[in-house]
Amino acid sequence: MIVSEVGPKAYLETRVDIPKDLVDVVCDFVIENLSNGIVLEDEEGSSHTTLVFYVDEKDKHSRDRLTEFLRGLVGSSLSELPVVDQRRIKDISWIDEYRKSIKPIWICEDLAIRPSWNPSLDAKYEIIIEPRMAFGTGSHATTHGCLAAIRQSFKKGMRFLDVGTGSGILSILTDKMGATYIRAVDYDPEAVTNCRENFKLNGVTAQHDVLQGSIDVCSSENPYDFVCANIIRTTILSMLDQLLFLTAPDGLLVLSGLLDQDEKAVTDALAARGQTNPHIDRIDQWLTYTVHKR
């Protein structure tokens, strides 16, 4: 970690409990106006999801802006105004707390994820991560769903595109499974930094590019055999034509970051583009689509 003369950088950690059917719309607002990355925390059996995101401590109005947005939903989508909690944490405090929360995770019998400080696991595919403010520790259902889809369907020699790469976990798995080329893209510069760090930590050997930006930086002379987009419904739908264009004929497109209530919109959008009967994996209320491009 680089520490400046004025001391470690500090953040405002923001937490709010949202009914599950409003997660998509509130995430859209946060991503477009407050923060490029959101962590979603779910408890089994709960009707709510906790949204957690971080902003620079200089952004003193982020809580007020989110509260005002939520106030506009009261009476229509919300029965009462949720409480937006916010606290200041130093970068070093974030890492300490993150270390306490991150445990080794087994995705399937031969695929595991561990933090760098944890002893090595006896797994055929072991992914090592460093604690940084980015998505993708493997604990969330959407990441789990994507990893399972890759483990089941990815083949040696494939070209892989990872849209919304976060910490790079999905890309790292494809490298271990024999990818020939990887392009990992994220809008959040901190996620890009973390992805590159994790690539190095895991000794990624495939030719690769880790880029900051949107899907517009994903173009290539050749389409990709396997494409993953683990984002949110509105973003997926807005870029679905591009995602399908970037997927090679007979290739695979995995879509996640989707909730039960997104199923009709996503399935209909795929069908309108000639992609029918996608395979859908469900973990709690979260969906992961695997589309075999026709």
C-alpha cells in the first residue's frame, strides 16, 4: 500500500437495507451517481438485501443524495424510508475488517478461493485474492453462479471476455483452465488495479489485457468463445446486442447479477434476438444465465 504524506486515504462506508425487488433500481442510482462498485449482502430467508458501497470521505453529501432518492420511492415502491448508515474508515481499517470477513470458499469439489493470508488449499483450481474494494470474493451468489458455469463449460483454448471483472476471479479461473486470451474490463479503476494485482498473484500466463472502461473497450478482431457479464439487469439489457456480437457463433454467453424478477425481461430480450431456451441456474433469488449462441 502506498501512503502519502498526509496519511492513509479514508472512505465513507455506506450501508442500507433494501427490499429485494428494489435492489436493481437502487443499484442503478448508486452506480450512476455515487460509486462504481457495490457489495450486496444477503441473509438466507430475509426479504431485504444490504447494499454496501464506499465513497471518498470528501463526498459529504452522498448519504443525503441517496436518502433523497429513496424518499422519492416511499408511497409507491417503499412502505417506509430506509435508514442510510455511514461511517468513516481509513484504508488500513478497511483491509483489517475485510480480512476478518473473508474466508476460504469451495465453489465445487475441485475449485476453491482463498485470501492470500490463508494457507494453501488442496484444490485442483485454487484462486488467490487480495483484499481490495472490488467485487468478487466468490461469496456472492452471482459470482458463485458464474464460476460454476465456467467450471462446467469452459474448454481449453477458448478466448474469454470478462465484462465487469471486479477482482478478476472469473478470468483467473479461465487461465487455470487453459484460456488462450483473456480480456478483463471494469468501469471502476480500483477494481482494475485489484484485478491486475490478482492476475500477478495467481501467475496468469494467458495473453491478456485488463482495461478500464465500458463494453466499448471490448472490441476485438476476433469474437470470444466465452463471454461473462456479471453486472445488473439494466446494464446487461442496454449492452445485450454488443455482448451477443462479441460472442462467437456457437460460443457461450453467461449473464448474472440478476434477480428472480428480472427473468421475464432478460428471457424476452434474448428471445427477441433469436436466443431461446437459455440454461438458468438459481441460487436463492439470484439467476445466472448460460446462453449457447445460435
